[in-house]
Amino acid sequence: MRKIVVALGGNALGHSPLDQIEKVKHAVKPIVELVKDGNEVILAHGNGPQVGMINLSFETSHELNSANPEMPFPECGAMSQGYIGYHLQNALLKELREQGMDQKVATIVTQVEVDEHDPAFLHPTKPIGRFYDLDTAKELESTKGYQMIEDANRGYRRVVPSPKPVNIVELDIIKTLVDAGHLVITVGGGGIPVIASGKEYVGVPAVIDKDFASAKLAELLDADMLVILTAVDKVKINFNKPNEISLDSATISELDKYIAEGHFLKGSMLPKIEAAKAFVNGSSHRIAIIASLDHARDALQGKSGTKITN
């Protein structure tokens, strides 16, 4: 039996609650195939569209009526974990039953610890929320202390830090459920970013990349594999050029070379590559795979995806 952490992208889950209910019916099928093959699966997921929707809803509500509270970003992340987990749980349970399995499924609202001295806090880079015009952006900087940037020539957006994960607060609970044979959904959206403060954890307005959080989870669980599911079948170099090449496999040193040559976009494939490297690095048995959702099973059999080794 292989212990596998599967990272599912948030865009695979739709852009509204009703859309998501339908999308997860498809998304869970490859996950259940991996379980049926005898693997011990732990599921992580993104939450970009979902947490943005929640954040925007509270912003709009507050603008319409100041008596309605604004919602801090860590709480928005927690809400997204809950409702995405709810939909995934129901879809997974139904698919498991249809495949003749009685495995239980649970979602853990997960806090992921970050270092308060992480340099990312000095250089926020992750856009969140709606687009604003320049005057409104300046007002938000002045009144709320937001940092705003122009994004994709569509207006100005708030940016928050994207620190690296250093620990998972609920790790022992996750281990207990995994060891008991349950399918666990955890570190949703990269986890709720928190900083240790005395005897408690305090949420911070930040976004942890879900691939880095998944890699940290896989490391701490001593998983055999990290499988990052995305929209493409394989990692590519010279992407969208006449000399585009799909990679069946790659070592860390080869990936470092490709990174130095600028083959991977910062907001797209690069975080997945870096997360895969972080999990595999220094281990003789760990394997990372980047593959499309529809070909997850084929990727584990070496028929699709990009296999990353030390």
C-alpha cells in the first residue's frame, strides 16, 4: 500500500456552490480509482475561486450596509475549507459506495503554521478579492492599510503575503484518521495561515500556496508520493512554442536547469515544480507526479504525467 497525498486544484471545483456540486462529481472519480487500487489517499485542494467569492460577498455586504461585518481573510479561508470539504465528502462517499467500498471520509479544518519572519511578509505578492479603480485603491491603502497593485491591466487588487508552510497544527489528528483507514481532506486552500503566539495560534491575512502546503503535508506524513493534479497531462518546456516538449520524467537537477532557463511561469507551473522538488529532495524513495485530473490513475502506472525523482 502506497501513502499518497493528492493535491487537487481549486479551479477543478467550479466557481459557485451549485457549479461545484456538479464539478466534484467528476473530480472525485479519479481519487476513488486510486483508493480502489489499494492506495492510502489523503486529499488536499485549492480554494482560489471559492475564497475570493466569500471575501467579495462580505466586502459587498459591508459596503451596502456598514452594520454587516467585514470578514477577516483567515476566516474566509476557514469557510472555504468547510463548504468545499462538505461537497467533496458527499461526492466521495457516493462514489465509494458505487464502487462497493465503505471507507469513511472526513474534512479537517486545518491551520498551517508559518514563520512570522518569513520574507514573504515584507513583499506581498498574492492578489485577492475584486478589482478597483485607482482612486478607490488609494483610499483602501490609506484607510485600511491594504497594499494594492495593478493586476493584468484590469484594475487594482489587494495583495497579501504568500509565506511558506513550516508545520501543520492538526497533524496528529490527521495521522490518527489516516492510520484508522479513513480518507482525509485537509490543508484546503493551503490551510489557514497562522503564527504561533504563546499558547495559541493567531490567523494572519495571507495565502499559503496549496501545492507547498500539500508537499509539507506529504513530508510530515512520510508519504510515498505527492500527486499534483492540474489542467495539463505533463510538465512542458518551451510551452506553447513550436519546439514544445512534454516531459515524461525529470530529476531535481534537470528541473533546476529548466527553472534557470525560465521555462515555468511563476503563477502557474513554477509553484508546482518547486513543491514537487521540496517533497522529493534528499529522499531515495519519494516520488512526485504532476498530471491531469482525468489521467491520475494512468500517471501512477507510468502512462501519463511527469514523474519527478531525486
